[in-house]
Amino acid sequence: MPAVLGLNFHHDTSACLVVDGRIYAAEEERWSGVKHNRTTRKGVLTSPTHALDWCLQAAGITADDIGHVWTPSMRPSPRHGSWASTEQAELATLLPKVLGRRLKLISHHTAHVLAGYLLSGEEHAAGLVIDAGGSALGTDIASGRERITGYDLRPDIIDRIHQVTPAIAPGPSGPARTHPSLGHFYRNLALRVIPPGNEVEGSMMALAAFGDPDRHYKELRDLVHLGGNGHVHIAAPWGSYDASTPLGIEGADWTAESAGSKPLDARADLAAAAQRVFAEAVTHVARHLRRLTAARTLVFSGGCALNSHLNGTLAEESGFENLFVAPAPHDAGTAVGAALYAWNYVLGQPFLPTPDDAGWGPLPGPLAAGALPGGYRTVHGLGERLIPAVAALLADHRVVGWVRGGMEFGPRALGHRSILAHPGRAATRTRLNALKQRADFRPLAPLALAEEAGAWFLGDGDPFMNRVVRARHCKSDRMPAVVHHDGTARLQTVSRGHSGVRPLLEEFRRLTGVPVLLNTSLNFKGTPILRTAEQAAAAAVELGLDALAVEDTLILAPHVRMDAVLSALSGTDRT
């Protein structure tokens, strides 16, 4: 029974084990409670200890059974000729000895792209990875890290065909080093638009829908040079971490420190321009890859692939017939790519089928007796009757926590650790944003039956909630809670193979005629998605949810009457 392991030791620390063709994967943040599992000091590595232990336990194997261990290299720059072996040795000390001896390095961007390509079901594809930074490059002007990388991908070859690197280019004060990091560019501007205490990239993308992209377009577009052959160069310091140097626009200085003092409408205009310039730059690179590869499909990964609005633009304007975004395009997904590299290219095993969802993590476990305060009612052992009971609550516009099956891998709740609601009232979005302490301008996402999504949305959705599409105008008034200000929605399509939420969505459609539910993650502001049944129960109480479903147990808040679910509960043990 062959077994391979992929690990990520940096932020979004994670582990992925492939055993006998099955994926087990989890992120360390779900145990540590620290979002992205970031360390307090730059450069300090952490081992995905709990995630790795769970993978081994779930697969029923030990570290001795693992034949190959791979991890992405992330040393920022080579210090001497043996830098790769030095990094490998450092990382090996964080593992049990048997795994440390087998550890090998793969490029960060290659791990990213393979986390998509090897699950895409495609024979031939172009691959594009864009993020803040990856593995080390050369030692001259082009020194630094991977920022924008293009691939020609086939079952028998991984060909890196495009690399955007720093360059010396003319500037207002003479020649200067430019930056190629579109990831840094987007975050740099987001820090100037979104006040501290928020997820700046996602918040800026949401705010952009309310702004005028033309107002500041020229000023931002002048910061980004799109050269021949798919090159991107960003004037310093706008493609770096530096968000303190003032960006002067219309007589006003924009810095991270001043973001909270700017009017919301002005911030929305800058956000809209930033989103447009960012999307134009990525599309510029993608079109170049289309010319180089003649592939029909683009596989997109890296942190920038979490920008679902960008992905909608790529699907329409990149020139490719198909777009496949990696199920977990962020850094945690590099563990998946590293493991699949070992599975397919080292062991020569067949490609795994394209997944319907990413429920590769731990089950929620039991709900402890006495975990709820007085007044809450718990109904155990519902079995198949849980589905009609919860669907009835949702049809009655109740907000329900939904905890079922293996936890999702990645940053999106995909119907295993979710908060669900009827999409038919705009007030529901307002309520949920308030409960989760999110800005009211941020949208909430729909999930829809895959075969019926086309009647409600224009464009192809994504099973991993990675793409924005446009809602059909004739349907928007039936789902205002999930349609954004600009008429778009980040659509998750739910196929018949989805193990977490498909039966509930079918029953909700039967009751209401609506094949769509509002879906957001079950967590608190600034924390990871919650892992266990006990965590979910505590969150349901603190957030004020109307009900919580954990596997086949239903919990009702004191203010919720039983009338809507009595028929489903007939003959069931109640406590």
C-alpha cells in the first residue's frame, strides 16, 4: 500500500498524505486556533505536528510506512552553494527522524501548480502561479524569489516556460530595480484601503464593487508596466511590503496608517481601480501562456488565485476555453502539490480523479453531554430525518450551523463546517455580517445544485468556491442575500458526488423551489474554521445561531419553536 507525504512548514502550515489513492489533508491552524498558523517572528518555521498526526491516524499507518516526503523550498535567497541542502537539513529537524531522512525539496511554485494540475483531469494544460513570493531564484539582478511563473504541463513533463523576475528599468530618478510581485502589489494597495483588523485582500475585493474603477485607474495603471512576452514590472515600492511610503492621488496621500481616515466612497474608488489593474496584469500573463502552450485549459494557483473576481475575469478574457483553479490555491495547498508530485511522478501512480469537494480532513467527533447552556434542546439519532428537519428550518429563514463529514481543506467552507441560510432576504446577509463582525459591504456566497446553477447564474461556477459569476437578473430578487452590489456572486456548485451538503440542498429546493443556499464559514472573526463538534456548539451559542446540526444530531436555540420540525422528529429520541 504505497504512501507519500507532502508538508508545508511556512504560513498556512499543512500536511497531506496520499495512501492507496486516497487524500488525507489538514491545516495546522485548525488545531492551533491561529489563522494561517503564522508565527510571531518572520522566518520562524513551524511543523504541522497535529495535522500530520491526524493524517497518520486517519489512514491507519505510521511514519515508517511512508516512502517519500516532499516539501516546497522557501529559503528567500541562496547564501552559498549548498543552500538547498542546508534548508533541507533545517526542515528535517522538525520531523520525526524516519521522515526527516526521507525529506526532499520541490519548488514552491511547482508544488502550487501541481496541486491544481494533478487534480484537474486534464492531459495538457498551461499552468500559472502568482503569489507574493516562492522559492529562491538566481544570484544577479534576477535574484529573489518566484513571483510569477508559467508552465506547460503534460502527464510526462513539467516544463517551466515563463518566469517574471526583477529588472532594472527607467524611473523618475534614473534606472531603478522594479518588482514583479503582483501579490505584493495587491496587498500593498489593500493595506492603504482597508483599516487594520480586517482581512485586507478579501475586503478590498468586496469593496471594489461599490467603486468607480475609472476615477483612479490611470494613476494606478502607470505603476504597472506590462511588457512584451508576458512580463510585468511594478514601480518601487508599490510591488513590495512597503505600504508606508505615501501614494499621492488627487492631492491626498494614501498609506496604511491613513486607511481608516479616508471616506468609504473614496476607498471604494481606489479599490475598484486596483482590482481592474491587477486583473489586467494577470490576464496579460495568461494570454502569453496561451500563445506559448496552445493549451485549451489554464490551471491557476498561488495566493492570487484566491481572488475570485479575478478568476471570473480570467475565465472570460484569458483566451483559454477552460479555467481550473486549484482546490486550495493558497500556501497550504503546496502540501497537496508536493504529495501528488511524489504520488504521480516519483511512484508513477495513476492520476487521482478530479474531486467534487475537498472534505479531506477530520470528522467533528462527538458532542459532549452538557456542552450547552440551559434552554437549548438536543435531538439525537436523527439519521436520515436530519435532512428534512434542517431544510424546514432553513425554509423558515432560520440560520443553521452545519457540521458534517470530513473537514474542508482550504480557506473556504464548502458544506462541511458551514453556516447556512435561506438566500431570499437581504436582511439575512446583514444579520450574518453583524454576527461575524464583518463589514456590511462584504458579500456572502451561494452554493447551488450544479445541474441547476445555469438557470440562476451566468458562467461556470466552481466546486471550491473560487470563481465569481454573474447572477441572472431575473433570479436576483429571489436570492438577494448572496448577490453582491455589482450583480455578481462567488458561486460554489454542488455536484451529486459532494458528501457534505448535497442532500440538504436537494430537500431545500423541494420545499422552496430555490436550488441555492447562503453559505459562510463556521468561525469567529479572525479565527480559522472550527474543527470539532464541541467548538461548533460553543460557536452556535456565542454567535446566536438558530440551530446547529452535527452529523445526525440537531440542536435548537431556546427562541426557536419546534413546530417547523416536529414532523421530521416524529418517533426520535429527544433530550
